[in-house]
Amino acid sequence: MFGKIRKYFADHKIEILILLVILLVASFLRLYRIADYMTFLGDEGRDAIVAKDILRGDFTLLGPRASAGDFFLGPIYYYMMAPFLLLTNYDPVGPAIMVALFGIATVFLVYYVGKNFFDSKAGLIAASLYAVSPLVVAYSRSSWNPNPMPFFSLLMLFLLYLAVKRKDLKVFALTGFLLGIAMQLHYLTTFVAVIIFFFVLLGGKLVYKKWDFKKIIINYFAIFGGFLIGFSAFLLFEVRHGFPNLRTILNFIIEGNQENTALNYSFLGNIWDVFYRLFARLLTKFPPPEQVNVSESITLQIWQIATIILALAIILFLFRFKDKLVVLLLSLWLILGIVLFGFYSKSIYDYYLGFMFPLPFLLVGNFFSRLSTNRWHKKVGLITSITAVAFLIWFNIQGASFRYPANKQKDQAKTIANFVLDKTGGKPFNFALLTRGNSDHVYRYFFEIANRAPVSIENPTIDPERKSVTDQLLVVCEYQECQPLGNPLWEVAGFGRAEIAGEWGVSFVKVYRLIHYQRANDFSLDKLNLNAHYENSELGITFQYPEEFVMKDETNDPSYKNEKVFLRLSFSTPEVSESAKSLSDFDWKKYSDNTISLKMLVMKNDEGLTLKEYMTKDFQGVGIGGYTPVIQSINEGLKESQIPKVGAFVYEGTGGGEHPKKIYYFSNQNYIYYFSMAAATDTGAQYTSAAETLFDKIVESFEFK
């Protein structure tokens, strides 16, 4: 065996030397400063957290969420990541290195498949161009579940070719196994499944020389059996949970998702777009269509025409190849891969073409190999091929990422996360990210590996005592005009009313430390006793108040958002009991709100104004604007309150003609206090003297410090 290997190396020295150079270049382009140039945003942070949890014993049967529908992929990618994350001591560069190694292996596989399909020259040309293609390299330098797809799709289809050619059920089963693995990487692997189906059917006709459906069906069963094994982790999750993802996927396929349909979608438009991008983006480094306007540039027009001519030429040369099984496989890969995108009604991104990445390189390798050995124009073909391949290699290598400044996303995220941890003072904290496209997983990963994970704020129905709300909220803002106070994001809103205790600029973001708003503390409710009897002659009922009113803190209610209001409490009578309702013929649905409503507001008196000065100057900003009678009362002179409070007055009358109202105002050098009582707006009921006495008692019970 070793003698055969030595003989092969001796007979193919130049070929092996060229291949080694190609692999070295591919390795350099994919691994050089990978930590500085890798993408590490929300998706990558999420994946790293799951892989880290796997290493710590928290296994999963569910993978990343698919981008096109509300369903999840299988977990295989997380388990592929975990060993590399461990080898780099939980540095996220580990999984990125894994993807780069898959990329390098794909370069070798392109050479090997090209050599077996066509010849050594075709394999070397295909591998050399694949090694330097900027788009291919870009998706080989970051950890993301679709990025290994070129390796698996090429290996799958090559094994399928061997299985059909050799009529080998074991290789069919291995192909199915790889299909199950790839199906967990990206849902567009379904396109590969369609290609496999038709190649087994039509390829079987070629090798069996007839339609032998019995053998073809057996081949399908072998593939399906291998698929079940490769897809078993995901299937186990589905069986245990009632097939939620499979049902969602079927619904997605049958009904579609019209809300996410691309605005410029058309069947033929998609076909042309994918056909052109397959060759232009991969072979000739044509810029993304959204970045250029071809009609305004002669250079771009020539570039585009040259790309189309090259694409048509290499396809034409494929159909002149003698091995019909190779032609069939590559034709189905090309035609079905493109046509199936015609049915795809959403935006098509470059990485969606990952399962087709190796294809144009195999085709162009065959084209230049055949052109260089054309017996009629051998010298011309050889010179043309060498020149064209050399130009494409040089032209594509100009797009190498390291020629541009590094993004250092991983290091930036780590720096920001460590800064946040430093500002917590070692105490528990809640965390929020204000962004326009990222997710907080990118920072949470570094929190978790430091064993300082933030506390997630639970919904009040789950956490009624709000134990998940800590004393501080650290907020990272990734855009300049960000305003953390009052932001509707749950991680901020759930924290409650807050004030900024610190603000710092770190890297490209701002970090805020928020603490709970410190309310006015010169009054107390200690002496409040609301055990009283209330009569409503209008409704003809009586009932006893419980020990306390129903009290609601509306300070953070967006409907009442006012920066000058420090506290807004609502006291209301409880809902009428069923027994009370049964004593009356009234339509209680019509009078669904509480009969009496009491409000209390506290406003900051920064300038230490008297009550009259404050109300006259800033009446509309204290949350009680619009009541003309109150304004008139101020202008005519304040009525002294019967309750002995410093600087107080009381207003009695109607609230803008809607319902009776009684308002107390108090002031000191620090705060303005506002108490109001009103009858329910939908009853038109006059509050009784008993109700007014109760209100006075409530107001009087507040003890001012």
C-alpha cells in the first residue's frame, strides 16, 4: 500500500505541489487574523451560548431558528461547534476555525471531485479559483450554521454519483445520512433532496439501461434509512413534543408566508437573478446588485456581459462532455438548483446559494481544461486558459478581507461586556441592549463564561413579587440617539421607572447604568385607614369598603408619561360583588368601572415656588391640564383647605362638565401634591357626603414629614 502511495507521489509531483500551494493559499485566506475579521453578532453569540451549555452538560435536541419561518433546525451544528469551543478555552474563535477548516477541506474536495469527474487539470483549476473566491472565503471565516453547506452538498452529490455508478446501497445510505446532517444546517437542503430524487431516478435509467423501478425504489429506501439516522436528533425532539416544527414547516410550505414575500418577487426574475449571481458573485467578483447601478457604468456593463458569456460557454462545454452520468448530475444541480429558487417568494441572500457554491468552479475547471487541450487550437486554447485563470485568480484575490480594516467584532463585544460587568460592582444586575439589528446574545455569552449572567426580568404573571428585578439595569446602546429612559423594550420597561446613575462611552457604544427612581419621601401611608361605609343613592346600593382600596401604581403608564410627575397612584373602589349585582336590575356592564376613583400625583418643585406661582407658571405640565374651572379658581384666589396643611387649597366643582370632582393641592419647597376624587364617568352619579368624608379622611391621613 505504501509503495503505491510513494509511486503515486513520484508520478504526480507537479500536480501534488500545485495542490499543496492551493491549499496553503486557501488556508492563509481563511485563517489569517480570523479572530479580527470573523463575524460575531447576535446569531453567533446565541450559538456560542448553546455550545457552551452543551459542554457543561445541558444537551439539546433543537437547533437554530430558521430565518424564513417560525420553525427550528436540528442541533447538529451546536455539537460540531462544542469541541472547537473547548479547544480554544471558550474563545468564540474556535467554531470560526472549525468553519475555516471545512472551507479548506472543501477546496481539496473540489479538486478531488473535479479530477474524478473530468481530469486533474480541471480539478486544479476549479480548486484554485474556489480557494480565492472572496464570497466563498467570506463565508469560510465565521461560525454560522449555513457556512459548512458547500462541503456537505458537494460530498453528498459526489457520493450519490458513486452510489448510482457502482449500484452500491451502502453509499446510497451514506448519502442519506449526510442529507440528514445537512438538513440540520439549512432548510434549503430540501433543494438538494430534490436533486437527489431526480438523479437517482434518471441516473438509474442510465446505469440499468432501462427503467428498473424495483432497484430505484430500493435505492430510495437506502437513502431514506440513512437520512433517518442523520436526522435522528431532530426527529427525537419532534416525537417527544408532538411534531411542532414539522407541522409548522408543512404549514409554511402549503400556505407560505405572504407577509415576508419580497416586493420584487417574480418567478423568472428569481431564476435570472440566481443564474447570474451564481457565476458573477462567485467567479468574477461582481459587486452585489444593491451596491451598483449597471446602467450608469460602461465598465460594469462590459463586466456583466463578459460574465454572462463565460457562464454560457462553460455550460455549453459541459454538455459536450462524454460521461453522461456526470453531465446529468451537474445539469440537475444547475437547473433544479436555479429553477427551485423561482418558487421562493422571499429575499434571496448570497449564502442561500451555499449548496451550489462548488458547482460553477467545477464547470469552469472543465471549460478551461478542455479549452487548453483543444486539438485544433491547442496553443491558442492553452494560452487563453492560462491567461484567463491567472487573471481570475489575481482579480479575485484582490477582494481578500485582510486588505481592509478589521472589524474586531469579537474583541469589541468582549471589551463592552467586561466594562458592563465592571460597572455592576459585583452585584446582581438586569441587562438590556438597544440596537437596530443585533441581539444581546453577543454580550450575554461573555457574561456567562465569566459566570456573571444578568438576571432576566420575568413577566409579572410569572413573577408577581418582581424578584427578578434587581437594583440596577445596565443598558448598552448601539446607536447614537438612543434614549434608555422610557424605552418600550421589555428589558427596560420591565425594570420600572428609573433614573440614570452613570453614562460612559465604550468602543462604538454607550453604556448606561440605571437605578430605580427614588420617589418623594416626605409623606407616608402608615396612618391610612379606609374602613368606611359608602352609600350610592343613585344606584340604590350600599356596601362596605374593605380595609384598603385597590391601589394601582400608574407612574410608568405610557398614557400618563410626564417627566415632571414623580409618582401617580390610583385608588379605586373594588369591583361590585356578584351578590350586590343580584340585588339590582341595573345593567352592570354599562357601569363596569368603579364608582369612585381617587388619584394622587407628586410633582417636583425644583424652584421652590409657592403653590400659586407653580400652578400659574406650569399648570399644563402637571398632569391635570384642561380643567378650566381650576385655572379660574387660581386666578380668582385660592380657597383655603379645611384640612390643616401648609400651603394648601381645595377646589370643588365639575371636571370640565363630565363628572363631579374635588381636588386638594399641597406644596412645600420640594414637591407639589395633587389629590383628586371623581365619581365614575359613565354613571353621572353625584358622590355623597359619605364619599366626600371618606376622601377627606384619606387626604388627612397622609402624614407629611
